[in-house]
Amino acid sequence: MTLEIRNDNNYFKLKGILNKRNLAFFKAEIDAVFETFNTITLNIEDLVGIDRHGVKAISELQNQALANNKRLSVIGLGNNKVYSSFKAAEKVA
């Protein structure tokens, strides 16, 4: 399954799998909007999988937002595998 990103201004809905293969696409989509808006919302409800590269990319977006006085909100639990990936990354950090 691939990654599909639907957006309406600064609201992004991710569907599919976020992994190393589609990371460049993900970053390009988000970075373009980060320059325009001060607040971005990522909805991961329909994200069915994420690897460590995807978790790292979202973490880096959060750091970028903080460094530039912008706000990134990640909403939706997605499935258990996605939630577990975030919790595992949180324990390592």
C-alpha cells in the first residue's frame, strides 16, 4: 500500500503506509505548506503502517515547528501498529 496525502490548506489526512520509500514525497508535501501557515494538523487516523523513518520524519517536523515558532498537531490514533511505533520511539528518546 502506498501513501496518500489529502490536504485542505494546513490540514493533512494521511492514508496508507508512511515509510522510507515515500518519505521524500511526504516531506515535500508538508514542507511546502509549513512556509505558508503557522499551524499544521496531521490526521493519522487512516495510516495503517509506519516505519522508524516515518516516525523520525514526524518527530523532525515537530522539532522544525518548535524551532520556527509554528505549531504541529498530530491527531487520530490510526491502528495499533502505528500507535505502538510512536510509543516505542518515545521510549528510545
